[in-house]
Amino acid sequence: MRFGIVVFPGSNCDYDCYWGLKNDLGFQVSFLWHRQRSFEDIDCIILPGGFSYGDYLRSGAIARFSPIMEAVLKHARKGSPIIGICNGFQILTEVGLLPGALLRNESLRFIHRPVHLRIEQQDSKFTKGYSVNRTIELPIAHGDGRYFASQHILTELENEGRILFRYSSPEGRLTAAGNPNGSINNIAGICNSEGNVMGLMPHPERRLNASVGGTDGRPLFMSVAEAFA
Amino acid sequence: MKSDPVVTLALALQHGLSEEEYERILQILGRTPTYPELGVFSVMWSEHCSYKNSIAELKTLPRSGGRMLAEAGAENAGLVDIGHGLAVAFKIESHNHPCAVEPYQGAATGVGGIMRDIFTMGARPIASLDSLHFGSLSIARNRYLLDGVVRGIGDYGNCLGIPTVAGEVIFHHGYSQNPIINCMAVGVVNKDRIASAVAKGEGNTVIIFGSRTGRDGIHGATFASEEISEESESKRSSVQVGDPFAEKLLLEATLELVRSDALIGIQDMGAAGITCSSSEMAAHGKSGIEIDLDKVPLREEGMSAYEILLSESQERMLTVVKKGYEGEAERILDHWELLHERLGHVTIDGMMRVSHQGEVVCEIPANELALGGGAPVYHRQAKRPMSLDQTNIMNLDPYRQDRDWNVALLELLASPNICDKSWVTQQYDSTVRTNTVLGPGGDAALLRVKGTSLGLAMTTDCNPKFVYLNPRRGAALAVAEAARNISCTGATPIAITNCLNFGNPYKPESFYFFKEAVAGMGEACRIFDTPVTGGNVSFYNESEESMILPTPVIGMLGILENLELRVNSYFQHEGDRIILFGMTGADLGGSEYLYHLHNTLAGDAPPLDLEVELRTQICLREAISRGWIRSAHDCSEGGLAVALVECCILNRKSLIGAAISLGESRLHAADQLFAESASRVILSVDPKHLGEVMALAAESKIPAAEIGKIGSDRIIIGPWVDLEVEKAAYTFYNALPKLLKSAISAE
């Protein structure tokens, strides 16, 4: 499995993805510069966290126009996997690969802390490696992470089983206290209807090694590698 | 364009220069300076750039040796060898004055500035720490400052992608008008890729890159060298505005430039902008430099030479590249979409020569401007304030009267100086770059160094109450506590950086604190073998009404050869035994107990025997490295009782109780529980290692006692304290948000 990590000038979790996927999980990984118009031999694209072009406008609003995005859209249309993490999730909603939007956190503050997530789907290509209804712990680090979508979209997401991760209590209950940013229906991560494009606000790439917080992020990448092998 | 004013002595005085200094300028130049030249001298000879009132004292510190690779002050940041072909660059700096008038931008640019000091050396920043001091939260202005500073630090560091891993937040009414905001950064560099802030080699090309130059921040360095007054508000234009995205590009481009064959030297533009970077680089290289201001990319039209020279616009760098290699450097800068211009070249005549619109507007021997060169050096008078004697011998017995110690302990756990600071630290990304092994909330932060077995421990520490009561011992206690915090992770302290925040050096009673504190710091650093790699001095932290507590913040670095041999600060296993290293004395002086519960700052700082402290830390590290220790926590603010509670609740996911018995003692309960005696550490050990640890302590000739056992859901410190762990944790974790809320609704 070859992962390609898109590097915008303001990406800052690009190297974290690179290091973890390569050294903790043993995958082949390469960086893709945002001005590149094409790429070859990449199985899975990762849009990493950060502040793509500074994000002084709406997060991800400028990144959707970057030269590499045409190739990313083509990759998506082929049915190949794309993972957007944090800023990457924001970009995926801006470019229209995922529905909804990420609004300012309810507290109006940047929040960084570990959160509990309930795995909502056993059979998605991104969550196969987790057991359903168990919770995992990943950190969030964002100012604009409050997922929002119209009722119509939410119904579609629910009906098609496209909500993959929800913020929860450690025991897996969907509580207000377990929801760090005010996301609607506690939504932390979703996929498209074809099941090959996924976005989530928490950072699985920060949980690939036991000495720096744990390994709850591993099954996500392992699932993708297996499902799209 | 309006013409420059005529330079006179009166104008020089307005620029903050003294008559004597103006005379020296006339002597150096052999003529009256131009207006831009006057501006250049005034910033370069300001306290901020020249250290003129502090350097004589600073030279008494141990400033070389150990693992140091560059002598203190020689480069933009301190540099220490950590083995494996790697070095660490680290430094702490103040941004007090900007934060007093514009907290958000003041703090943001404080982070930006210290980061540039690190990556200018070719080091990739891996961590950021902040030591913050505010006045009481019951005053709305202080809450505004806290909020703005925290947002500013967070937004800048988060966007840049550098984790903020440790620091401290301290409250005392002395900081009301004048918050103390110190930012520290740590970076890692390959030893053979270290860049230097130097201009040398005749004909080599000077290039400016990064953001455009605007009118912001003109005279920031001079502003920082005055007392805060009502006029300060009108100096808001002296505060710079930060752009972390531009800094990220600057960071990546600089690191690439340092790896290229083109680079001769590089320096960031911080205080005093182009003036400081060009003259310092020339002086450092024993060269001259010639630049043309017409080439500088400007943000607005009609800027004068004076303004361009003194602008402190952020996110700019000055570099010297080899003649003929300009193209290579420019390709790198283009890749990162950074503005760049060739400004001039290096000369061998030692002059800083600046032209603007076809005229030479500034021609000064570069060395005359720089610290260590022609910049003035003063020996200021120090006089011990009379009132201090009274304060030191005050009888504290009335504060020792028996009371409900459960209530007292809960009140202390809710004190803003002791309670959990997650409200602050959650606004910072502390795990980006995936190196953070131990983050905020413990004794010291611990980071892995990828590709090695190493751990890097880091902390900032200072108890300003102790420094106020006894500056010499107080500063030594700050070094000792920093070292103890590092040792509690298992790491060995290797070097410090410092940020010395004091009042007006021209007032002998104020300078006394500075002089004594530097002496105390030097004594302690010699004992711990932690040389001072550099840092920053911030004077004039006083206003008409108040003066800050003297605050020499210590930023310390430690090294752990094998990251696997680390310990946490909190209790983990039921049945483990609790050991106290060190002795508790009748040391209520300067304690948080006196300050928070009795609104008193009096007595003397706790006694400190540096030899005992050193032996204690060596013994602790030895026990940790043998795998005998399950947890180690420093005992400091709030005394033994608070430290024990912290051991029980710092792991929020798994609270655990403990039963403690302190044995026979002639001490009052207040001292036993809340005295802040130095050199104490609380350890937990598996019962099977108890004997070994006690034997090692005896062999090390340090006081040690088994004081209890972990277990149950209560914290019992017989016969005075008996609390539910849950209740203690609730109080500790909810105090700060509650305090911020109640203060707002009370208005």
C-alpha cells in the first residue's frame, strides 16, 4: 500500500502522518506538493491537518483551488481511497467530496485534548479493523471542528450508514459532555456514498505508537490498506 | 516626503539616550549623526539590544562548559550537545511590554520571535513553553490579558505546528499593570548543519526575505526599555502584528537554505529590525555591510529611511549567501513563495553603510553598535530595601493556629496558583509532531527525539514570592526546582536559559533584586553543572502604582539517555509504598498557604542546601534508572499536602487514594502540611523495592522516610486531613473555569 500525503504550505501534520505510517506501520509513503498537477503510483491520498494556506479565510476555502486538487478529484472518481484529517476534512467538505461543513467550535476556542469516539460502522473500508460499538481515544486539535449539515443530508448520512465516528463518553454513550465542539449528532467522521472518501476531525496519526499516547489510530490505516489492497 | 528633523541633544534625549551616550556618538562618528543614525544608536544601545545595565552582572554566571557548543550570547540561542550527532538550540525571551498594551498580538509575536531565534540556527523547533504571570483575576483587565495572551500563544503556535508542552501560570497582584509573558522554544539540529548569525567574505550577497516591511513596531525595543505608563497605551503602534502562516514558510525555507551550499550566515529580524540584524551580523563576522533601502519590499509608500531601518514588522529574515550562489538561494525562496530581494553585500571596512534614494543615510562602524563592542556597559548601584528586614523576621506563628485542615487544603487546591490549568493548556496543541511523551500538567515535559533512544526533558520554573523575600536564595531555589522537576522524569539537567524580569535598573532598591538573583542563580547553576546558555533581560517592569515581584524565570533542559526509563508524576498501583525524600521544616515564609489563605507575603524563603539538593536528585535519578520507582513528584507550591493530593489525582482517568502518616514531629500542622521546604520529592515504589530505595537514600546521605501506602478512595494525612479523592479532584479541576465565570458575573 502506497500512501501519498498532500503538503500544502501550511500543513503541519504532514510529517506526523509520514513518520507514523512509515516507521510504526511499515507502509510506503511519499509527499505530494500542492502545486503538483498529477501523481503516480499512489493508492491512498491523505489530506493532513494544519492550516493549508493560513486559513485566515474559512478553513480549507483556498486549498480547494490548489493545483493538486484536480488530481485528487480524479483519484476519488476512480474509487481510490482518500482520508482527510482535521484540516483535510475541512478541505474535503469545501471541495464537495464530503457533505456538510465544519463550523467554529461551540466554545469559540481552539481545543486540544483526547476525546472518546464510538465506532459506528463495522463494515466501512476505514473502520473494518475496529470492533463496532467499542470506543477509542484520539486527540482533537482544532478551532473549527463543529460538524454541521442540513437535516436532509443528516438523514441521508444516517440511512446510508456513512457516519463512521461519533464523539462519546468513555463508555460509548452519546452525551453532551462527550461532545467537545458542539458537532451535530456528535458526528466526528463521515464518508461519501461510494465509501472511498473519509474525513474526520480527530487525529489517528497521533496514536500510532504506545510511547506517545497509544495505538488507537492503527486499525484505521490497517483497514484501508486491507480493503483497498 | 517630509524631511528628517534636525538632530540635537534634546532629540537624542527624547530617543531615550543619555547626554553621556550622545557625546559618545559624536565622538564615534566625528560629526553630528543623521536622523536615521540617531534612531539606529537609540535602538542598538537600548537595554533590550545592548544589555547595558545587566551585562556586567550576567558575566558572573557560568556561561560555558558542560555540553555547550556556543558561548552564551554568541548566537541567537543557546546550543548544547545531546550526542547522536545532534544538538539542541533553546532560548527564552520576554514579551512583557507588548502584552501589557495588546495581549493577543503581543503574545503571538513573542512566540514568533523566539521560534525564529531557534530556526535561524538551522534547528527545527520541536517544542514551546510559556511562563505567564498575571494580576488577580477579580480584575476585569487581568482576565482580558489572560484571555488575549492565551489565544495569542495558541493561535500562533498551533498554526505553526509546534507543540506547547509545558510552562506555568502564576497570579499575584504585583503583575496587575504589567503581566510577565516569557516564551521559550526548543529545537533540534544536526551538529554539522548549525547556521551562524554572521556576515563575512567580501562581496558576498545580502538578501532579505519574508514579509514586507511596514510601519509597525517602530521603536519596539526602546518602548520595552521604559516603564509602563498611561502613555504606553498611545504606543500601541509599537506592537507588531504576527502572521504564523508566513512564519511557517519562513521556517521551512530557512531550514532548506541552511542545508544548501549557498549559506554564509542568517539572522532573523526581531527587535530593531534590519538595523539589528545587519549590524550584529557584520560585527560578529568582523566585517562591514552595505545595504540599499530602496530594495526593501515595503508595505506602504513613502516610508523614510528612519522608518525602514527601525521597523519591527514580523516574519522577516536577513541572510548572507555566497557570491555566485544567489540563484540557488532564490530558487528555495521561490519554492516557498516568499518575497526576496538582494539588498547589498558584505565589505571589509567594518562599516554599516546604508543608502536610501541615492544617498548614504547611515555610516556607522558596525562594532560600535553591538553588545560586546561599542555598546555602553554600566555598573548600577544596588541597595537592599530597608523594609525587607522587617518582612524577613516577621513572626508567622499567628498563621499556624489550628483550623479545619480539610477546608484549608481544599481552598489551596482551588487557589489559582495551584489548581489545574487545563483551561489554558487545552487551547494549545501539545502533541503535534508526535514527540510528546509527557505533556502539560506534570513536573517537566518529556519529548522523544525521533530516530534515537533519547528523551528531552524541559521545564520553566520560578517562585517569584521567594525571590521577593530573598532574591539570592529565591533564584537558587528556582534553579533547584527546575532541576528537581527534570529529575522527577528520570532525566539529568544539562543547561539553562533564563528570562530575568525586574524593575527599573536605575533605582538601586530595584537593582538590588536583580544583582542578588543573578548571584544566586550562578551559585546554583555551578552546583548542578547546568551552564547558562543565554536568555533575555526585561527591566522596567513597573508602573506608577506597582512593581512586579522580581521574576527570574529558569528554562531548563534535561536529557534521558533511554526514554523507556522514565516515570510519571502520579500514583499508579494500589499497595505501592510512598516515600518522602527530604525534610519538612517550619518554612511557611513565602508559601501559597500564607498568600492565598492569609493574604500575606512575609517571612524568609525556605533554606536551601545545594549539596543536599544535588545528592537528592542524583539518588532519585539513580533509583529511577534501576527501575525501582513507579512515580516521582516534586513537592513545591502548597507544600506536602498539595503534592500528595496531586499524586492521587493527576491521572484524571484513574484517581486513587493514599493513607499517610507523618510520624512524631515538633512542627505545627500548618508547617507539616503546607510549608514549602526545598529539596523534597514524593515517590511511590513497589513494596519489593522499598528496602533498596531506602538503602540508596541512606548511602546518598539524604533524608528519606516511608510515609504511607497507596489505596482506597480517600486521601488521609493523619491526623489532620481526610478527604474523598473525588472531592479533591473536583475542586482542583474546576477551580479555574469557576473563578473566571464567577468573577465575570460579580461585575
